Amino acid sequence: MIKVRNLHKYYGGHHLFKGINLEIEKGEVVVFIGPSGSGKSTFLRCINGLEYFQKGEIDVGDIELHSINRLMPDKKGIETIRRIRLKVGMVFQQFNLFPHMTVLENIIEAPQRALGIGRDKAAEDAVTLLKRINLEKKVNSYPEELSGGEQQRVAIARALAMKPEAMLFDEPTSSLDPEMVGEVLSVIKELVDEGMTTLIATHEMDFAKEVADRVVVFDKGDIIETGTPEEIFTNPKTERAKIFLSRILKRSIM
Amino acid sequence: MKTILRLLSLILGLIIIFLWTVPSQTSGTALEKIKKRGHLLWGSDAEGGAPYVFPDPKDPSRLIGFEVDIAEAIARELGVKAKQSQNAWDSLIPALERGDFDMAMNGIEITPQREAKVIFSIPYYIYTEQLVVRKEETFIKDIYGLKGKKAGTLSGTVAQDILMSIGGVDVKIYSGQVEPYEDLALGRLDAVLLDLPIAAYYAKPNPKLKYAGSPVGEGFYGIAIKKDDKEFKQETDRILAKLLRTGEFKKIYEKWNMWNETQAKLFETIKDSGSYVGLDESKKAPLYTFLPNLLKGAGITILISVVSMALAIILGLVLAILRLYGRPPLNALATAYIEIYRGTPLLIQLYIIYYGLPNIGISLSPLTAAFIGLGMNYAAYEAELYRAGINAVPKGQMEAALSLGMTQSLAVKRIILPQAFRIALPGVTNDFIALFKDSSLVSVIAMVELTKTYSILAATTLRFFELGLIVALLYFAMSYPLSLFARRLEKKLSNKK
């Protein structure tokens, strides 16, 4: 469903991605792990066009985004990026709810304005989504009245309201207090169980083991290893992956 | 700490030395002071223009004019030098009362209102008011043809009183003598009534203008002197009479092309030095009688401020968006606009819009020019406030909106601007209040708003203090509710957050 071919990206003078290739099947759950700054977040952000890239192509379904369309977008390029964003939803580390809108308004804003769905229908769908994440009581609250975990669940509902074909999670639990991580992960787990194509960048190794069809290990902008959770966590092939995993696992034991 | 103390004591020392060396107001009569000082200080406004007192076109550092000649003659008789003291015409009398100079001489008409505040010398010139119209004018033949027409004059002059007394004349008040004739030539006015010396100098050489009828409203120019300087007045009268008898006056007036038969009457005034006696009505008029005028001025101030601010808010928004999101060269143009408008004085912008644009065929009414001048100027400031507000909205907000499939323009409109506006609101309110007060600057383009109403009323009645307090109160009554409203709005918006 998502194909990344020969992706190159420079950050200032730094050559971060040196030709990444990756293919993700429909319904597949791929978890991206790796040290901070290794490029896993940037990779997800490239897929829905929030980041420039200098070379390569990204296919989402039958839409192709070529680097040139992202670098110097003409009208057609801008439309291409928008069509990709309509297919893939994104959830951010910082939630990024709109502070001047209620929970309901946050969720119905894009369906109403970007898809042209009527307000009543959009609100009905929003309430259904809120029931699924047990937040129907907060429908008229403002984001600042919610806990971090609740805000992130609303952010997931907001992305789902656009009925995406795939979801990108960019470290969805990294800025949450530990006791709130579980409630967010269980919402993501539910989605995965329903068969949503899901890409997650995370440091939650246990969660990765639990939900991933495939784990991708990033280091310094390279994909150093891919495989099933079992292969990666019990028997990593490369030295760099071993070092990263031993550090991470040591930390989670302590 | 030590260096600060040393610096402070140094400054204190300098202040003491400064106070020491400034000549203290020594007691003694005005005459004694003048002689001791070695020069006669006379107040006038060189901006008022020719032929009274004005910079020599050949050497602008030097002042010339018939009043300069008279002042020099008086000083010579006193055995001292004459020294001009620059002061805005409108406030020559209060400045004289305050003791800024020994006498004020600048085409000041002897009126009962002024005589209540100062004493006048015997007249040194008999002025008349000359009506000037455009060359092709056929309807207006004298001041009685002015009903329903637009006529311009200077603020606080007898000509203004004459125009007002006709009734039904749309009187436009100016503070300079060039501008009314400019506006007349441009068709913004139907006629101008001003003192003959002014008309002779500014209107007569202009091929587009002509005199209508013969001069009206004879009156006297006198030298204003502080009320308690009686001795100085007598001395001045003696000198003026001497200059008149020796024919020196006539020579001066002939030099400036101002001599006419009317001036012969000056000799009668030597016999009876009393100037004309009139009713002292406005001096005694209770304050509330000024309210209708002041409220009308306040109404115009509100109209100008509200319309200009609305324009500034809309144009500012466009500029901020172009500057931040516009493609080249639009973003650069927006930046240039903002920098130029912020970097040049509003007064110059108003002059260019009102008096400059007619040169390229765009002639705006004073009100339109005021809206556009203030609105375009404040738009630059609003644009910067919005830009700061937009930049203060976290980057993630735009990313979240885009990731939901919203277009950039939709995201700006629905997500960024509402948040940016909240951040910018205190600044915008502040600017609105500042604009309320800056609106007084449009008096230079013949708009009589509150401040101008005040200076006109105060200049004719000389009641600067009471009227000033009322006007200040009116301004406050307009701007304070605005800050209250803004505070409530801010509170309401932050609750909703």
C-alpha cells in the first residue's frame, strides 16, 4: 500500500537518508524503532509530505509523490500531497489539538471543511468515535481541560474521522505521563486489531513486540535491520541493532 | 555602585550649575529687563508665512517680512536688537502670558476676546478681508454669495468669525495660509476669505484665482503685550506713533506692497488710541454652550478612528498574510510597504495623500484622505502585530491541520488566525487607542475633529484651560470604554481556550 523508493533527504548539509527503500502491505503493522535522531520520525513525516526530500518517490495507494513535487510544488504537486494526506492520518507526539476548539469541533473541522460533510453527519460520526474511546462525556470540553492521555485519544479520533486507509503514529506516547501510556496504546491496539495499516515510531518495545508484523530498526538515517519482532528482539543480526537493543532493554529492566 | 553614585552626583552638579546660569526672573519692569538683556524678544510664527514673518527664499536661515522690519525699528528706538521667538500662531497669546517673550506681533487682530487676556498697542496696520474665488467663478460676487458654499479660512481669525456669522456657509478651517488657496485651485473649496496681505501675496499671483468684490471687515493689527507691562505698552505706542509720523511705516508697507489708502486712517488712531470696542460675549459664555461644537468634533474623531481602524485591521491582515505566506515578489512588496509606512511620519503621509496626489490627478475629500491616510499607516503596525501573533502559534498546529487534509489557506483561516488574533488582541486594542489620539493629526488636511475644534475655540476665546480639560475628558470618555471592552473580550477569549 505504501512504497518508498530510493528516498534521499538532507538536513542542512547533513545527508540523513541515503536511498531508503521500504514497502508496506495493506493491513500490515510496522513499528519503527531506533535511537533519538535516527530518522524514524522524519521518515514518517516524509510519507505524508510534512518534510521535504531531495530525491526519490513515495507511493501511497495509486498516488505517486515525487521529490520534485514536494520541493517546489506547483498546483498539481500541492494537490498530490493533499490527496496523500487524505489517505493517511497522522498522530503527533505533542497531540496538536486545536486549543480554540472544543473536542467535537476539533474532530468535525476537517471532515466538514476538507471533505464537505454536513455538520450533523460529521458530529454524529464524531460522537460514535468518542464513544469508542470512552470520551463521549468530553464532547464539549476544550483541550486544556483534558489530561494528556485524553488529548492524545481525541487526536487519534480526529485523524480517524477522515476515514484514512493508513495511520502514522509519531511517538504517540513519548510526552505522556507513564500512567497514561496504557490507555493510548490500547486505542492503537484496537485499531490494529481491526486491520488498519499502521506505522508507528515508538520507544515502547513491549508494545512493538505485541502488535508489530514487522519491526524496522533505524540508525543514523539508515534502516539497519527489518524483521519479525521475534527475529529482531531475540536474534538481531547486525552489531548496531544489538547495541541499541541491549541499551533499550537494560533501561526497561531497570 | 561607586561609579553610579559618582555619575549621579555629577549629573546633580551639572543641573545645579545649569540652574545657576539660567537668568532668573529678575524683578523690574519689562523695559528694564529688555535693556538689561540687550534684545527685544518678539513672538511670531514664521510658518504663518509671507508677508508677515517668513524665511528669506534667498537665504532661508534669515527671517524677513514687514513685521520683522517693524520689530527691528522698535528695537532700534529702544536701543537694543530685535530677536524673533518662534511660536505656533494659535498659542501666541498664552505663550506671551507665560512670559516666553516681551511682545507678540504676527497679524494678531485686536478683538475683545484677546483684550480680556492681554493689552494691545495702538494699531500698526489696518487689515481688510479679501474674498478669493476661482477664475471661472461667476456666481460668488461677495461674501453673501457664499451661502451653501464651501469657504476656507485660517483658524482663530476674524475672517473665520465673519464666515460663521453669515450662516449657511460650510466653513473649512486651516492652520496654514497656503493650503486654503491650494484647495480652492483644486476645486475642493468655492472661496477663501483671508486678510488682504495674505491674499495679495498668495492668491494674486496665482492665475487660477481672482479677487471677488472689494475687501470687507476692516480691523486692526496690534502688538500684544502682557497685561501688567503697562509702561512697556506706553513706550511701544510712543515708538509706533513716531514711526507713523516719520513715514517709516509707509516705507515699510510700500516695500511689501501693502500700502493702500485705508492705512491713512492709522493717523486717526494716534489721536484716540482706543481700539474698537465690542461685546465680550464668548468670554462670558458658560462652558456648556461649547458642548455642541465639541461633541460634533468628538463625533468626527470617532468616525475617523473607527473607519480608519477597520481599514487598518483588514489591510493589515492582508499584508501580514502576504508577508508570511505570499510568493515572491508579493511577500517582498508587503515587507516594503510595512517598512516604508512605519519608517516615515504620518504627517508627511497625510500631506502627500491630500496635497500631493492632486498633482497626479487624484483629488480626495478631506474625510476620504483621513480614512486612507490613517488606515494605511496603521495597517503597517497591525500587520506586524498579526505576524508576531501568527509566529507565536506553535508549528504543530499548522502540521496537524495539513495532515488532516486541509489546504494551507483553510488552515491559516480556521486554525492559525483565530489563535494568532487572540495573541495580537492586546496590541490591537492599544493601537486603536493610540489611533484615537493620532486622529488629531488629520486637522492638517482641513478636518475639524475634536482637537481642532478645541484649538479653534480656545484660540478665539483664549480659554485654553477649561476647554482643554473638557476635551481631555471627552477623549478619555471615548478611549476608556474601549479598553474596558477589550479587557472583557480578552477574558472571554481566554476562557474559551
